[in-house]
Amino acid sequence: MTPWQQRLAATAAGTLPGLFVRLTGGAIPYPLQLLAYGAAVVSAAFILAWACEAAQADIARGVVVAAVAFVAILPEYIVEMHFAFTGRADYVTANLTGASRLLLGVCVSLPAAVAALPRRWRPERIGPIVLAPAQRIELAILGLAAVWALRPALTGRLTLLDALVLVSLYALYLRRAGTAETEDSSPVGVAAALSALSTGERRRWVCALMAFAAIVILLTAVPFGDAVLGSGALVGISPYLLLQWVVPIATEVPELVVAYVLLTHGRGGESAAVLLAGAVSQYTLAMGTLPIAYAVGAGAGPLPLAGRERIELFLSVAVALYAVAALVGLRLSRGDTAIMLALFSAQFLLAAVFTRAVLGLAFMALALDVLVSERRHLPELAAALLPRRDYGSTIRRSARGSVRP
């Protein structure tokens, strides 16, 4: 057995305790369920991430792009849909807001966090974070979704109109991303070994790994969320806060690890792109399908958002707009990454609803300030949503005018 197969087998073994508890229906304490199901979800998420990264070698566009994009957000998506379908409106936004803020917060603040590590753990040099021009598509879709999400944050309900707009933005993202001219990126670790296989063998491995990981997640993701709630009730910690951070951290570990490895190997642009793509799916597909699941399931009418949920959603919108503003020029500055690290860390120390609102206003004010100062890049961002021929003509017109290409 080769080293990458040994690593893959060890990761797959991590799913066995959770699968055993789930399939046998064993009644064990919530903390043990949390450990068993959490290990299964994390292990399956790693396998899923490796398979998706290796699948990039065979992806052209269209249905395959849509399938891989959907599978990549499957762990947290299952938990969010479960709470919406069962009518537990008070928990619906917990995982969504936590996952979206985690992805974007780490995306922008990771360089500052790595630079703050002790010298023996810090890489010798962290290269500049420069995104490829194709990433303007993610930034544009994320900005539009965040602006639209202000509506439910202000009105206190997610409606089918919100679903229509957000899912349409996701469809537009897939269409534009599937036709964009992107640079080839080299996978790392297990994904690199899978990519090096012959075409037929690689496809068999990728399909098998995706199927296995998806089955594990379908069986264990929902019990994992319930175990988080039960464990929180036992120790007296807010179930909302646990759902908001424990589940997203567990499900997003693969993306965070890949982003860290890419950054420390001088591939900062790819590091940010990995997290940015996941955030787009959260703000469009995940948020857009919640009111549909609520209406089809135990709910009636629009999905209601109470005061706390509205503040949490507003803070997530503000974080997204600041991330777009920080990256609108396709280059991340040290100041922006330090500001994100400070404010992103503050939300863990200041969990009160009032301080969440203050942080949201701070992020919003900073986003508007940066966007105004970098407004010359906004036409390029809007042009990224146009077909390739129109995009090129728009950039040429901008080059002749006051906008810098």
C-alpha cells in the first residue's frame, strides 16, 4: 500500500465510530456522540475535499462543475437544511452564518494570523496575496448576494423571492465559472497523488471516494448537529453558539488546511480562492434553499428570523462586503488582513447581541470606505458577470477611460 493510500485508509477509519453508532442506534451520552459523529464528519470532509480537488483534472464545465460545487458544501448544507425542514427556525441561521464568516474571515485574515505565529512555526516568507482575474466572478457574485441578504436581515424573514434571487445568482456563478479562463492549479497531498493516476483509474477513485464520503455525511451530519445541541445543554453553553462554530469548524477543516498549506508554500492567491469559492456557495445556494426547505417541511410561510438571527445575518453580510472590498483590487493589503484578524477575533470574545451589531456596523463602515477609495475597480468587477466577449470589450473601454485595467 502506497503512502497516500495509507493516509486515505487512516482517514476513512475515522468514520467508523460514527457509522457504528448511527447504524446500530446505540444510546450513548451526547459528548461521546459528539466525538464519534464529529470524527466521521471531519474524516468524510477530508475525503470529499481530496476527491473534489482531484476531479478538477477531468472537469470541463456544465453539469460536472455543478455537481462538484454542490458536493463541496455538502456537510454544512445537510445540517442547515435539516433545521429548516424540521421548522427549527431559531437554529437555521446558526450554521450558515458561522460557516460563511469562518470562510471569509480566514480568507482575509490568514496572512496576518500566520505572520503572528511564533518564529519556529512561521514560514520564512509569506508571498503577496494576489488573486487571478477569474476570481472577480466570485467577488462579484458574493457582493451581489451580500447586498441582497440585507433584505431578510432588515425585514426579519427569508422568503421564496429571496430563494429565487440567491439560487439564480448561484446558477449565474456556475455558468460564468464554467466558462472562465482560469490558470491550472497544482493539487497537494493525497489529491496530488490521485491526480497523477491514469484517467480511468483516477475517475474510479474519485467517484468511489465521493460516494463513500457523501454516504457518511448523509448518515452522520444531522446526528452530529443534534449531538452538539445535546452537549451544549449538558454543560450550559448556548446551543446557538455551538452550532454556529463547532459544526462549521468541523466541516470546513479540509478547506482551512488546504488554504494554510497553499499560503505557506507561496501560493497565497490560490489559498484565498479556495475559501472564497466556498463562501459564494454559502451566501447563494445554502441561504437561498433554506426558505424552500422550511416551506416544504414543518414551516408555513416565509422563514422567520428573530432579533438575534437578524443581527447575526447582518454581521455576516457586513463581513462579506468587507472581504469583497479588501479583495476588489485582486491584491490583499497588510492593513486589511490585520483589520479582519482583529475584528474577526473580537466576535469570539464578545458574544453579546449588542456587540455583534456594533461589529457589523464597523465592518460595514470599513467596507464602504474601502469600496469608495477603490471604486476604479468596480467596473471590472461588474464586467466579470458578462459573457467573455462583452467582458473583454468592457475592460478595453475602461482602459481608454478613467478606470485602470
